[in-house]
Amino acid sequence: MKIYIFADMEGISGITGSSFVTSDGTHLQEGRRYFTADINTCAQACFDAGADEVIVRDGHARGISLLWDQLIPGVKVVQGTVPHRRFFNIEGSDGMILLGYHAMAGTQRAHLEHTYTSKEIQNIWLNGKKAGEFAIDTAIAGEYNVPVIMTSGCDKLCAEAKSFLPEVVTCQVKTSISQQGAMLLASADAHRLIQEKTMEAIAMLKAGKFHPVKLSPATVRIEYMERMEPMRGLFSDLCDDRTVEATAATVEEAFFRLRG
């Protein structure tokens, strides 16, 4: 059994603000340790539940945030830039875990809410419905016949995930207070919860409780923060000076047509 873990950083159990996740953040090194610890806990639970292959994709920023020399044995890790592919080596995976995720841009009082980039993107729509990273990534995974089985993050992320995919196992490791504040579980408690929820999700996967989400063909619309006059010639589907849209055979193709 092959399990694919795509890990973002904002929803990791010890993260409480931007200073833990930005390249110039004063707590970045602590954030990287917390990130790696959650990944290790989840990966070990996958092995304990019967996985014989675990792929981890470092999905935060430039994909170089986890601490390679602290990973548990047996994990294969994908880091750095992979052009035009959201999930490198996803093929043949039995299930996907979206670890350390966050709520979509604009979610009220959600901890570190954004959609892919807080500096550039205001909103994204998938087939006419506003979507966050959980929905879009779940749909891309579905195009490779891989179901999303578990996600971890704050209470707002867990509610968003359940709204899009009711059967997904959610792992709430913190409670949002504000965009830059959260109430955390103790480290040992958070890691125990990640272990339990990972093993629960894999047991459900073995029992046939999950199915890939299929939304193709797809239309993706992105509303940017800034006006796009200098880039008009790059987009054939410019809706207005801040918004572009693309329709393609797959969600992944439509997304990367707009994001490069």
C-alpha cells in the first residue's frame, strides 16, 4: 500500500503565526522542526497501519521546509520545484493525506487563512464555486484516481474539508482565534491525535470507504490582489483587470495554465 502525504506548514500543530512559516520569520527554525515532527508522526502511523511505501511532498513555499536529516527511515521525500506537477510520483498511490492545511482565503477568523499565496491571490473558484487548497488539491488527486483520506489543521480547515468531502477524516490540532493566533494542543497530544486519525483513515481506506473526487473537465478562476495591465498579453481568458479564468481537461492543467 502506497500513501502520499502532501504537507503544508500553516496547519502544523505547533504553528501560531506567520513568523513560523515565512522565509524571514523569527521562529522559522522552530516551525521547520514542528513541521518535520508532524510529518514523521503521520508517516510512522502510515507504516504502522500497513503502508509499505510513504511518499512525502514538502508542499510549503518553495518546497524546502522540512528537515531532511530528521525524517524517519523508510520515507521518500520530494522537495524543491517540480514544474507543472502538483503531486510528483502520485501515480499508484492508494490514498493521500493533506497534512498541515489551512482554511481558504477570506475565512472569518481562520488561522493563517489564504489560498496558495496571501501576497497575490484574493480568491479562487473551481467550476463556479469558491475553493481553497483542500478542495483543489483533492480534485487534482482524484484525477490520478487517488482519494484524499485525512487532513490536519485548525477547526476552520476541518469544517471546510468536511463541507467539501464529508467522508474525509479530520484531525483538529488547534483552534483558530484570529488570523495570527490559535489555541494549541500540547505537542504529545497533537502527535497522538495525528497518529490516531492517520490509522483510522487507513483502516477506512482498506474497508473501501473512500473514492477519488472527479471534477474534470474543469474551469478555474483566479482573482488576484493587484491589477494585471502589464500581463494582459499573457492571458487569453482575462475576465477583468484582476481576474483570469481557464477551462481545461483537468483541474491540474487549468490551474497551471494560470499559475505557471
